[in-house]
Amino acid sequence: MKNALDKYLPEQRIYIRTDTSTKFLTLKSKSQLFIGIVATISFSWLLIATAIIGYEMLESRSYGQQAKDHKKTYEVRINKLSAERDNRALEAQTAQEQFYVALNQISEQQTDLLEAEEHRRELATGLQILQTKLQDAVKARDAAERNSDKLLADLQDANGNKASHIGNAEELNKTLALMSSELSTSVDQREFLANDANQAKKQVEELEFNAELTQLQNEQIFNKLEQAVEVSLSPLERALKKSGINKDALIKDVRRAYSGTGGPLTQLTVSSKGEANNPSSKRAFGLLQDLDRINLLKIAGNKIPLSNPVRGSFRYTSGFGGRRDPKTGGWRKHNGTDMAGPLGTTIVATADGMVTFAGRQSGYGRLIKIRHKQGFETFYAHLHRINVKAGQKVSRGDKIGAMGNSGRSTGVHLHYEIRLGGKPVNAIKYIKAANDVF
């Protein structure tokens, strides 16, 4: 080996000359071999590192393009969901406006029906009076006819004995003339009353027909209104049922907070004779109660965390429950839902409430806590910026901070928690329930 090295790598000398002296550096075969090996290894390492860096750059560009594609997909989906939400809200508002218009029409029709009913009753009473008078006239006519027959018989008897009964005959003639006049008057009154009775009967039939037609129109209006109420009410109740919330207790709580009224809620019509209300009035009153329930449920929906806290593009990176810790790799419980997005993405309150904490807290980093109705509390952690302070009241949709990477975090994201009675619950269940309504 030494001979081979001496042959291929002979000893080399490097001379270093100065003004006063000359020095040289001797490179033996082994030294040249060592330098060659080091140079070869360095060059190989440089080539491998360059290849790795180039591959990583290409891969990072691919990931960047995928991230842009995902971002565009999420933006399209969010815009679509937003448009659907706006359409549902517009449909609900249109249905409510139609309900009020129809309610006014029903009220006017109820007034007309009451007036028609009162007019019919007056006509029926007048008809009954006319029938009574007609019966009295008929009785008077019959009595007059009997008296006339009797007078004629008496007159015939008087003609047979004129000498003794001349004075009585003259009196009978006067009485007969008077009775004939009264009988003629009674017949004219009877015909007049009969004509009035026929006209009253026709008016009653016309009123009954109009009342039946109005009832059919009311039936169609009520069917459309009930469908509109069902479209608005069912998604609200379904969302609360999915989230496991006692909607009756929530409505009672909202009703106590919004107890101001302008008068008692009563039926549309009240009978003046103590009779039962008609079915149309009961249905209208039921629709008013359903509308009141819709308004209360919408107000209640703002009191509990039925909303998405992120306003912008994001993706779910970690769910509720057990998972491997991103830093230590150990199995740990995860009490919230992680949503990753760009730095500074807007974070909003998911329900009306009061801020109980706004600042830094150990692993949460910059943290906001909000207390809501029915024992709910929401946490917004790892924030980049906080826009509220403790003791401040916020409404659903108000901006409270910006997404960040503070605290014990591996990247920009929001850690969102919902606690009920102090115990963590799955926030995804409430977010998905809200997607059907809001």
C-alpha cells in the first residue's frame, strides 16, 4: 500500500518564499490521501444536501399549491353556506311579513263577518216581527170575515122584518162597510209583509253564501300561514334538540328577560252573547302564539353558543376527546376543537354574554372566557390579539379577538371550548346544529 501511495501520490513540497527566507511544506502520501478523502466526502455531502433542499423546495411549493386549492374550496363552500343562510333568513322574513298582511286581512274579514252576522240577526228579528204581524192580520181578517157573515145573516133577518128593524139595518150596513175597509187594509198589509219576508230571506241566503266563501278564503290563508310558521319554527326547535338544550326552560328564561308588552294577547273576536269563538279565531290565536314562540327561540339562539367562532377561511385540525399530544406524543384528553387559519383571522363571540377573563393563562396563551345563559361558558385560546376586557358585555357575532399562536401551540389556530355547568362538551355538535338555522 505504501508503494502504491508513493507511486500515485508522491511526496509534494509547497515552497513559501519571503524577502528574507524561503520555507516549504511537505505533503506526504498519507496526508494527500486524507485530504482527498475529506474533499470527496465534503463534495458528496454538498451534492446530497443540495438535492434534499431542492426536493423540499419542490414539495413545499406543492403543499403551498394544495393549501391555496383548499383555501379556495373552503371559501367557495363558506360563500355558499352564507348565501343559503341569507336565503333562509329572507324566506323567514318574507313569511313573517306575509303573515302580518294576512293577519290584517283576516282581522278585516272578521270585522265584516261580525257586521254581516249582526245585520243577519237584525233581519231575522225583523222577519220574525213581520211574521207575527202577518199572523195577527190573518187572524183579524178571519175574525172580520166571521163578523161579516154574521152581519149578513142579521141583515137578511132584518130585511124580512123591515118595519121593526129598520134602525138596526142601517147600523149593520155601517158596521159592514167599516169591516170591509179593515179587511182590505189587512190584505194589503199581508202582501206587503210577505214581500218584505221574501226579500229578507234572500238577503239571509246571500249573507250565508258570502260567509261560506269568506270561510274558504280564510282556510287557504291559514294553511299558507301555518306552512310558513312550520318552515320557520321546525329548524329552530331541531337545532336546540340536536344540541341537547331544554328549549322550554330557555324560552321561559328569555320570556322573563323580555317581559315588556303593550297589552294582553287576546283572541281576535269576542262574542257579545257569551258564545264560543269560531274556529278561525282559534287558529289565528294559535298562529300568533307560534309566531311569539319563533321570536323567543330566535332570541334564545343568540343567548347560547350556537354559532361558528371563526369569520374567514379555516380547517378543523383537532377534535374533542382523546388525542396524541402534538408536543410530547403522549395520549391526552382534548377539551376543545382546534380550527387553523391565517394569522389575524377574525374571532367572534358565539352568543350573547359577559367576558369573565381576557388575558394570558398558562398553556392557553392569550385567552378570552365568556359566560352565557343556561350555564354555558366559551373559551377562545391561543389568540394573537384580544379586543375585549373582563366585565364587558358582548353580543353574538361581535369581534373579540384575532387568531394567533400564543401559549402552548404548534401553529396558528383557535382552540375553542364550550363548557356546560363547568364541564367541557363537544363544540362541533353545537356548530353543526346552528348550520341548519343561522
